[in-house]
Amino acid sequence: MIHDFPLWFLPATILPSLTISFVIGFAVRYWAPRWGLVDHPAERKVHVTPTPMGGGLAIWIAVILPLGLGQAMVALLHSGLIPVGWLPEFIAVHLAGLHYRSGSLWWLLTAATILMLVGLVDDRWGLGWKPRLAIQTLIAVACVVWQGWRLTLFLDVPMLTWTLSVIWIVGLINSFNMLDNMDGLSSGIAAIASAFLAAVLLTTPTSNAAGPQLFIGGFLLVLVGALLGFLWHNRPVARLFMGDAGSYFVGFCVAVCTLTATYADYGGQAQHAVLAPLVVMAVPLYDTVTVIWIRIRQGRSPFHPDKNHFSHRLVQLGLTKGQAVLTIYLTTVTCGLGALLLRQVDALGAGIILLIVLCILALIAILEATSRRRSPDS
């Protein structure tokens, strides 16, 4: 069933953040070197010239500003200071729900801002992996325990679902951080994944969650716009990197949105639709798991940076950097298309979709194994 929402909702949520991110990106490119936010070439990096960092600031402002203005308008409308008669019916119907969820929105943005600032400090002065991981975990625990943002998986085992939720949040934060190793890679994958998650929520709402689906779907589209605006500056050859500030902010926002969304009714016929986030995030998770495995196998710390990422391994196969990024884009799109179908099929169909995703990743792993046998350092 296709959810009936007006098409203007898409540009209304995407274009403001896209424009802000695009414009602020130029300012960050100018000021970042003066702030000491510059990423210099190194052995484990693929860029060859010093490049400004701090693109995460552009993404952050592009998300905060339109959502802040939107929430201010919702508050004024809800209080009666501005009449609601001129509002489109689509907005008026959901006004109460949007006002009700404003507290959750600002909790999310506050936590994401803290992580953005931690990433910014890391970009400028450098932080060890232990304090970074500790802060990420503390914020994830706070969100899961105090806000109740957690996986349910239709299991009545709170400690298990709480633990899995914390791991999911911290895992996605670091997944997008690890993906930020080639021009346009992490920001592009985040935009694709966010767009598919928004599509899942806006086209397959549950019978009792039309409001939350609109709320979370709209948030994801705002994030998509911010990422696309930044991507103009991050496209090859990148003039601006988003740095840890951006990857922490984006990874956290995507993780929380996947936890707070509803994919299937309890007791419904399509409970397997809860696997949609896992399918959409298959590629970032594949990169994270395989990189950690390679590092451990080589006797190094899982947090030690290197050039063993998915994108680097594709280049070792003979692809150019641009082809490697495009290959990862297309793989993510393929998995995302499977997520769109989950609610439309029965359990057997869902199993087939999961097998297709696993076969795609297995095929890539087999091809990569050829390259690793040729390289004694992999």
C-alpha cells in the first residue's frame, strides 16, 4: 500500500537543507584552514593535497536550522498565535503529532550535536579511540534507557534489546566514520541509505503509526538534503571533508531513526519488515565487519586506521577510485531496493531478499579474496 502524501513534501524537506549545506560548505572551506581543520596526506590516506575538514559543520547547520525553524512554526501554530486555517490539510492533520514529538526531536539533535562536537575536537586535536568509544557508548545508553529508543524485534527481553540497540548505535556511528575514506563515499552512502529508509517509512506505514512515520521520514529527507548539498564539495576531487564531526553526527542520526521507526505491526503478517534497516545498512556493516576482521587477523588493533576498507580493496582489484565509489553506491542501492520489498512479500519472499543480499556480499568477498592473495599486506 502506498501512503498518500503530497509530492511537494519531498522538495519541501530536501531543498532547504540542501541549499544551506551547499552555501555553508563554501564558508567552511574558507575558514577551516584558519581553524586548523586540515587533513594532510599520509600513507594510509588516498588524497594527495591538504584538504579542509569541518564539512560536518555544514551538515549539522543544514539539519538544525530548517528543523529549528519548522519546530518554532509548529509551536506558534499549536499555541494559536498563528492561525492554522491557511495550512494545507496534510500538515494540519499532523500538527498535534509534530508538536507532541518535538521533545524527542530536540533530544536527538542535542545528543547528535554532542557527538558532532566530539568529532570536531578529534578533527582538530585528535582523540584516542578509548575516549571516543566511551562517549559514543554513554550517549547511546542514555538514548536507549531514558528515551526508550531501542530495537524491539518483537522480543520481550529488555536487557537483550537494550544491549543490541546500544551496539547498533555505536556500530553505525563508526561504520560511517570508517566509510569516510574516499571522496564522496561516506556522504553518498549515507544519503542513499537515508533516502531508502525514508522511502520505506513513507510508502509502507503501519496502521497505527502514520504520524511517527511522517515525522521520522521527514527528518531523514532533511538529512538527505544536507548530505547532497555537502556532496557537491566532497565529490572527486574533494574540496572539503566532513571529518569525524560529520560522520559521528550522520551515523548517530541514521541509527536513532532506524530505532524509532515502525516497520511492522505487532502480530501482523509482515513482521519480517523489521529487517529493513539491516538490509539497507548491509554495505556499511560489511565494510566495518571485514575491516575489523582483517585488522585482528593481522594482529593489530581493530581501531588502528589503515587502507583495508571495502573501497581500498576494490581499488586493489583494478578499479579506479571513482569506479570503486560508484560500485559501493550501486551495491547499496541494490540492497535498498530489497528493503523496499520486504513489507510487500511473505516470509519466504523476505528470506529470498536476505539471501540475495548475502549472495551479493559473498560475491564481492570472493572477488576481494583474489586481490588479497596478490597483496602480502592484506
